[in-house]
Amino acid sequence: MYSFLNDYSEGACKEIMQALNDTNLEQTSGYGTDEYSDLARASIRKHLENADCDIHFLGAGTLTNLIAISAVLRTYQGVISASSGHINTHESGAIEATGHKVLTIPSTDGKIYPKEINALMNHHYDDSNREHTVQPAMVYISNPTEVGTIYSKSELTELSALCKKWDIPLFIDGARLGCALTSKFNDVTLKDIAKLSDVFYIGGTKMGALFGEALVITNPKYKKDFRYHIKQHGGMVAKGRLLGIQFNTLFTDNLYMKLATHANEMAQKLASGIKELNFPFLTDTVSNQVFPIFPITLIEKLNEKFVVALWEHHTETTDVVRLCTSWATDENQVDNFLDLLRNLVR
């Protein structure tokens, strides 16, 4: 069976495996203080066109989210998120476990907008008893969102301006950031992300690395003593050079964007083939996640040869599934999936 379950089923791209093998017996200092981590930081800063940002390499997305959020917020503060946001739906209460409430805004497209955030902020500060409630003090978004949609430059600019108005940080979860940046519908650059957010991260785990995320802090307010937070939350990897080597490789010869482009192209091919058969979608396919709505009986037959994720129930007879492509998705298997689908609906 071939899996479209997620974008981290495979190990790592050949370039990273080669780089790790080539440096395997070298001796370096630990905890991200090695020369490879320094090279990776320099390369990322060059792409961001920001020489002053701090960059920390962490092992996983949930770990990165909880460290970043808990480091920035005071004990009585919470983080604003779409109701479908990853920190609210797929992290086992990791943020709440650090003592910070996730303050949700209902969302149908995975996004949250300035008008909604502004209303939430006003609701809090207009309350004469606000000291008895959690103070909203950070905006969290992911790009792409949990349902594969992406933010435009104008949307990010408006969010950034609103956060500055309220003097709260904008944090962007970039676990699949490469797929947002290389989407044919995208008008945002990595430089824009760095300029418009206070904290964000560049995902590696879902973008061709064995594991790892690169957390970027652009706002000087949140830089001091950040490594203490990393250590306290168990995020300081002794063999930190393994992360540095991977990100140095990803940001050499445009590899990161090439891998993401392949994932997006495979998703577009899947979406186009499914659309030709007149199946509806939960959302338009703009990145590497495809959300078709299939009859339940059809899904059962597809599951005999392919692994897909059940996303949500739609009607008594139909469900939404997620097909997730990756840097390593085999185009022949995309063709096989579409051939099977065509045969099943004849």
C-alpha cells in the first residue's frame, strides 16, 4: 500500500543523508554551537535578508510551538488561534500544559483575520473585570493553515499591523512553510515572513529533513535568554550539529524550495484528476494538502490500496479525506491513485 497519510512518512532527501554521512565521524561542539549550525544560521539569514535575527534549531514542531509561546507570554496571558489551528487541535494540549490558554476564533478556511482579532481584543479590554480573565497577548497562525490554505502578503501585512497596534507578537508556524512559499498562488517571500512576524519557524521535518525546525526570532524583545527556555523544556539537543547540517543542506542550491515545489506539483496533479471526476473539495488545493469529499463506500475501496487520512465527516454518506504529498511523493503512485479512482467511479 502507498501512503498519502502525511508528508513525513519517508526519511530524508538524499542530499541530507549524504551530508550527514560525510560528517558522521567529525567531532564538533554540542548544543548547536558547532560550525555547521553557524553556517546554517548564516545561510538562512542571507535568505531572510536579516542579519540581526536569532535562529535556534529545535527537534519538532510541537516542541517549537510550546517553547516559543511559553517563552514569549507571561503567566496570565494566552495565545489567539483559529479554532482549527494546530496548537488547538493536534498537540494534545501542549500549550495549555505550559499554563497558557489557547483563545480560539471560529474559522472555516483555516485563517483568522484582523477584524476578528480586533473584536476579541476589544472584548477583553472593554471588560471592567478583565483581570479575572486570560489576557490575549499573541497571535498564532500557520502558513499553510491546517486545511492547506495560505495567507497572502496583504493578509499578513494587515495582521502584522494589527499586532503592532495592540503591541502583541505575531507568531507564524511554518512546519510546511516551503509549500506556502512555492505555491503557484503565493505572493509572499521568506523576506516578507521575517519582516512581518516577530517569531516564526521554518519547518524541516515535513520538508525533506530527518527531523528539525529552525525557529527565527526577529523581534529583539524576545531574544534575551531564549536558550534557557529551550533547555528547560527539553529542547536543547546535545548533537545539535545534526540539525545544523540538515538546514545548511536545505538552504544550499535552493534545495528547500525545490523539495517543496515537488510536493505542491504532486498535490496539484491529484487535485486536477479528482476535479475532473466532479468530486467536491473542502477547500481549494493551493499547497500540498488535498481535501476531496468522497462517498464513504468509495473511501473503503481506496483504502484497500492507498492510505489516506479521514479528515472529517461530511454527510451520512460522504466524508472529507486528506491526501498529503511530500518532497518524496512518487508521481507513478499519483497516477495509480487516479487510475484506481477513475475505475471505481465508472
